[in-house]
Amino acid sequence: MRLQALVRKEIRLLLRDPHALAVLFIMPALFLLLMAGAMSSYLQDRPPALRLVLNVPSASDSSQFFQAALQAQLPGSELLAKSSEPLAHVRLSAAFAATLLDSPHQGPSLSFPAQFDKLARQRLHSAVSIALAQTRLQAFLADSGMLDPALSLDERLQQVQQRTQSRIDEQEQLASGDLSGRANASQLSVPAWLIFGMFFITLPMAGGFQREQQSGTLLRFRCLGLSLGTLALSKLLPYFALNLLQFVLLLALGVYGLPAIGLQALSLPGSAGAYALLAVSVALATCSLGLLLAALARSSEQALLLGGGLNILLAAIGGIMVPKSVMPAAMAQLAEVSPMSWALDAFLTLLVGHGSSLDIAPYCARLLLFAAACGVAGLLLFRHRVQQTQWTTHY
């Protein structure tokens, strides 16, 4: 009965604190939406469409074939005849059709505006090379009589593509490891800012503990003979439940909220049990860390600085703010000390690597060991703080 009453008290205090609820729900939700939108053009399953100009000084059947082959290599892209905008240009020579069978062969010329990034340049260069090779093969087959000239453009392109395409078998060797480089914007943003938001549970936990100590509430509990375990559990249970609610709501935002604003929805492959195991592991780690910081801080200001500063530091080195795939090797190794990195790696193993509960077990084990270490240290300090609590002038 006492535990239930203390848990109800913690819940009421939380509901009366809109700032804490905003930090736990509104802040990570906004970060999730903003960062998913900001990275949607760079982190996606397929490369973005291009807009470019194809200059054809002398139209011919071969130039039409080249344009169709280039369009097939750049699905969704726009090939314009001219434009006043600063776009990439692909220029065919006036003797394009007549020189296709020459060896060595001089291909089209490419020019790029300054804002055309390096990856897009490489992609366009590769597409032009493949389209040119297919056009030259088409000219060779037609010259050799192995291609029916009565076929339509689409039929000739289909026959040439069949002769130039090979089937390559791909196998996934590992379902775990650093998968941030393969994640799209949704797969990276949703778990990253979900984890970041869950770790901010330390702020209301530490702040509430300081308020109770300064008001004399802890001393009253001590006089009532409440055990240390009951007091600590009364603080852990509400925040643990709140962490699980954060996990569910922010995942739902990724699944249903992102497509509502035109972004790629988050898919959740794998079993529900794997996500439940991960949710419990992260929630225990965050709540135990909150208990430790609550016992360490000596004032509300210290609690704010310790909780906020530590969370930002763990996020900065743990791949939350900057993906580990773009970090230098030394920084990527340093990231392994952050529990946020373990949680994110487990998430990406499920979302990108299509892993199972067994694949994320090592990461969850680290989180649970971290939770046990923080929990034990927090309880010892908590006991000391409660035993040393004295009447003050704060009411």
C-alpha cells in the first residue's frame, strides 16, 4: 500500500510539471521530425532524381536510343532539351551516330555546375558510360545484322539490356555491426532521437529528488520508517513506465507520422519480442542512470547540469547527433563507451540488418550491465543521502 501511494505521488508530480513532459515527449518528437526531414535527401534507399540537359546537335536514331538508355539508368530524372537553370549538361557530338563504331571512341562531354555534388557527378558519369556502351552495342548488332531494324526503340533497348545485364547474388553475412551507413533517414533519425529522449528521463528524476530533499519530504519518509528499497522503487517504477510509453509513441510517430508529412515511413521488421527486449533494456539503463544522478546532485541546478550535460555528451560521441559511419576511426572507437551507441546499434540491427532477439542480445546485455552498475551505485549514494538528511529551513 505504501509503495502504491508513493508511485501515485510521483505520477501526480509528473503530471503537474508540463516542462518535464515537454522534455520527454515534445522535444524528441520535434527533433525526430526535423532531422528526418533534413536528412531525407541524403539518407534514402534510392538515389535522388536528377535534372540535367541533354544537348543533341544532330538528332538521329542512335541519339534517341542513347537518351532512352540514359533515362533507364536514371529513373525518375528529367532530361531536358534546354534550361536557363544551372544544371549538368551532357553534350553529344554532331557526328555521334557516325562514330559509334570507331575505336578508340570519343564519348559525350559532361559539364557540371558548382553546386553539383561529387556523388551526383559520379552517378551521372556512370549512367552516361553505361548508356553509351549500350548504344554502341546496339549499333554493332544492327551493323552485323543481329538486330532486327524493324523493332521499336523500346524493343531494341530491351534486347540490348538483356545482353548487358547480369544477375549478381548478394548475401548478408552479418546482421549486426555498424549499420548507420546503410540506414535511410527514417531508420537513423527515429531510433536516434527516441534514445536521446528516453535518456532525458534523468532530468525529472534528479529534479524531483532534490525538491523532496529541500522541502523535508525525504526526512518525513525516513521518520515513517519507509525502507530504502521502497523509496527507490517508488521513483523507478513511474519513470520506467514513462520510458516505455516514450518508446511506443515515438516509434508510432515514425511509422504513422512521417508519411503524413511526406517522408518515408519507418518499417519495423522482426518480432515484437525483440523490440520489447530492447525497450526494457534501454528503460532500465536510463532509469538507473537517473537514480545515480539524483543521488549525486546536491541542488536542482546541479541536477540540471549533470543530467543535461551528460546526455548531450553521450549523444555527441554515441552516434546520435553524427552517424558513426562518417566519424573518423578514433571517434568511432570512442563511441563504443556510450550506452546510447549500444542502444542505437541494437536498433539498427533490427531495422537495417533484419536481426532477431539473439542478434541484439550482446547490446542489451551491455545496457543491463550498465543499468546494474548505475543502480547499485545510485542505491548506495541514495542510502547515504537519506541517512544524512536533516531538517532544513526549506518548506
